[in-house]
Amino acid sequence: MGIEIGLYVHIPFCRSKCAYCDFASVAGREHLWRPYLDVLLAEIAAIPPLRPITLYVGGGTPTLWPAEYLTAVIEAVRSAGLPAGAEATVEANPGTVDEAKLAALRRAGYNRISLGVQSTQEANLRLLGRIHSYAEAGDAVRWARAAGFDNLSIDLISGLPGQTVAEWQTDLARALELESEHLSAYGLSLEEGTPLAAAVARGALPEPDADIWADMYLSTEEILAAAGYRHYEISNWASAPDALPPDPGAARQATRAPRDWVRRSGPAARLLTCGHNLIYWRNEPYLGLGSGAHSSLQGKRFARLADPAAYVAARPADRVSFMEEIGPSLEMAETAILGLRLVAGLERDRFRHRFGPDPVEWFREPVSWAQGHGLLEYDDYAVYLTQRGRLLSNEVFQRLLPTTEP
Ligand code: SF4
């Protein structure tokens, strides 16, 4: 039996580059689409004996591609062992879909769609350099529903330059009208080299304010909880499936078996969290195919060439641009950091089973520091961030990293 993996497939092409984006993506380059697909299909065919249990097709803008290309991808992944009914997500940009394309993607077997809405206000969509309006996002949701997608996620970005808490609350209120099963709300990160960062640096736009962003985050927790969403990761909320009990303690327990959730399928056990991302947050094995994709497998982490032209031209063995061994103490620290991102926390039992020591003992100093500052708590079952800890998570995470690898 091969190792179970989450499979990520990267489609690096976009219509134009957004003002905040430093992802591995390029505008245009249509001439590369077909050769890039051929490379991907060959890589997917080589996946076994690894066994994909989730598929996530991200980008870039996967839906810039014709539906036939994305159909070829999922068919190849199924041939490589993705079980029927397993979670298969495709990212979609509202400016690149229509009813027919979404229907074709659903027919092909994608059963989850992640829609990059980002903002519901035209001025902020223009600021971000998005190619779509909010009205188009609404159309995309309607078409996705008509196509039969019953697991839909929406991405929003908070903390934009000049954005007020009231504006953000309007974004949330409008996003709630779209009735998605899942919501990701990320804080804007100003990345060096992007037009947005340059505009802030030269004073053309105000610097995002950390205190205002903290207020946005707290109001996100409040508004989404009131609307019935379950906060399950620092930046992610899922509509509460029937399987989850209402009290927070029991809810923490219920989010503890992602692999079982991933394996289950069908209406009796609908997966409203993102099963694929839960694999990342559990620090379990995943394989990324395509330019710029990252993998973590069998004690190694590796990344592939970021430039799609170089990627297509390279021999298979030369497509990996970076590889490092993950020593035991780094793996333990990363497992703790990723696990603490989950509201359910880092499961002590699971950690002991995987590594031997108990995490509260192993990380005694940082745990005690974070607990003393009101950032972290633990019980018999898990170590978890408090609300204040979720706001200041990097303060905790950096203290968990080993200073030297033995
Ligand atoms: S659509 Fe996504 S990947 Fe493409 S440029 Fe915009 S933010 Fe970047």
C-alpha cells in the first residue's frame, strides 16, 4: 500500500496579475497551456504507488483554462487512484467562468469549488487589481449552484489600505448572502515587489493599520459565529455540518479526524471543512505538481521550478528546484505550528503517537510563555490558541521553532 497524500495541482496562468499578488503565476502565455497540460498529465500518471485521497487544483487561475483541460486533469488523477467521491476542489475566478464551464467542471467530477471573491466593493476590487466585479461573483455562485456544486467556498481579503471596519463588515454581510458552505478570510499581506506594496511605500496609499485589522478579525469571528459558521482554522470557517455537536469542547473533538472525514463521502457525511487543507494543517504528506508547487513527503520538502516556460522545457528530474531534509525537531515544531492554526488545537495524543514526547513537555518553555501571556491554553486532549493567540499567532509560532537542528 502506497502512502496516502493530498494532491495539489498548480495551474500558473492568469488573465492579468493582481496588484497584491506574489504567487507563482503569470499573465497570458497561452502558447504554454497545452505543453504545460501534457507535462502535468505525465506527472500525474507517475503518482502511483502514492495514493491521492484529495485533489486541489489551484493557481494561478485554473478556470482560465478550457473545461476540457481541467477535465483531463481530474480524469488522470482518478486513473492515478483518487477514490470516487473524494474531495476534488477547483479554484475559480469569477471573471473566468460561465454557466457552461461550471457545469462541465461539475460533470467532470469536481465536487468543491473555491471562488476568489476577495471583496464585495468595486473600489476595493479595483485597488486589488481583480478582473471581476462583485456582481460577477454573485453570477458565479448562482451558476455553480445550478451546476450542482453543493460545497462552495468563498475567499475574502481584509486589512486593505484605507479599509474601515464598517466596510469589512459590509463585505461579510454580502458574502453571507451568497450562502457558501465555507469561508476563508485572509488578512492582506503586503508583499515586496507588488504594485500594491510599492503604492503604500511611496505614500500613494495608506499603510494598513494592525489595530484596525485586529478589530476586523474579531468582528469576523463574531459575525460568522452568529451566522452559524464554525471557526475551525485561524482564517477559515465552515458552515456547521449536522455531524458537529454545538458545544465548543465537543466541536474540538469532532475536528480531530480529518483522514476519516476525507475518506467518507456522500450526503450522509458532507465535508464542509476543506479536507485537503486539513492535510497541510496536520503536517501530513502532500504532493504538489506543476510550476512553483511545494511538496512534503517522506521526511523531505521540495519545491518545483516557478517559471512555467522553464518547467515545460525541463527534464522531469530537473523540475525540482529545491529540496531539504526535515529533521525530527523541525518536523515536531512544524507539526505544532500547523496544528495550532486549528481552533481544535494540536492533539496531544496524536503528537505523542507520531513523535513520542508530549507536546506540552517538549515545548515546555514556549508553551508556558504563551500561556502566561494569555495566548495559549491546553487541556488533556489538545493545546490550542486563545482568541488573543489567534491574533498574535506568529509570536507563538516563532518561539516553537528549534534554534538548531540536531
Ligand atoms: S488571480 Fe490569483 S494568482 Fe492570479 S494574479 Fe490574481 S491573486 Fe495572483
